[in-house]
Amino acid sequence: MAEVGGVPLRATISGILRGILRGILHDGPMTEPDMKVGDVDPRAAAEACWTISDKARAIAGGVLEAVMRKYNR
């Protein structure tokens, strides 16, 4: 799916690549073995790469709820 320092990175599942092409990893940053550099979306739906995932939406909702509870006492 990519190459870092001449070493090929291989995905362990099939799907649509997210992250690397959207700028998470670009020339310059140091990487280490087992470091996350992108996501493979197993839904294999290209349109899903441009939307918020259910997981991200749930996390955002939890953060919003925590902030509102703190400031609306």
C-alpha cells in the first residue's frame, strides 16, 4: 500500500486505503515498526473515504456530551 525508506508496507486486510493519501503520512516524519500510518476501510466503498465513520461520530458525540456537562452545570 506504500513504501517507507525503501521498505514496502503491506496491509493485512483488503479494502479501501484511507489516511496516507489524505496526508496522515507525508515525506519527512520518522516512522517505527508497527507504527500506524493509515487505515484500510474493509467496507471497500470509495465514498466512505470522504465521510465520517460511525465510530468517529460516536466518539465526537461523547466528547460533545462531556463538554456540555462540564459547562452546563
